[in-house]
Amino acid sequence: MNAAVFYGKLPNPKEIKFIEHKTSWAWAIPDEHGAVSMSIVPKFKTRRLFLTIVVHEMVHGWEHMHHKRMGHGKRFFEWKYRIRRTTTLRLERLVGER
């Protein structure tokens, strides 16, 4: 997805943690040096849901890398059509709520 959506320019997460969580699938955690770590639940019902969650968090990583802010506003949704066109996934604020 990095190559298809972000032209291969999104750095890998600093760290990926797999943790059980009852209300969220995943979240991006920025640090003061521009790096982002990701926490994600270890099991998903479908591969498509997993990929949808990952691309959502990748957009947050891009936001942090370029703007030092992450959210679900206009900048976040600027990726909506590119993600849909290159991956067929939908970029959503809340994905398959837990």
C-alpha cells in the first residue's frame, strides 16, 4: 500500500504493537521526532478489514510526517479518492466499529 498510495515515501512505523482492545482496532502514536508507532489488535474478521484499518493509520502517519498533526478532517479525507482508486478500499473515520 505504501508504494500504491504514498509513492513509497511513507516510512515504516517505528514500532508496531499487537494488543487486545475492546473499542478500537488500531491507532497511530506520534513522537516528537516525526516517527509514528502503531498499535493494532491481533485478529480481524477479514483481510479487507485489516487492510482498511492499516491504510487509515498510514494516512495518520503521513499527516504527522508532513503536518505534525493528525485527525479526521479535510486533510485526512484528501486521500479518500486515491486510496479508493489504487486499493479499492474506503477511507473512513470510523471503520467497522468494535
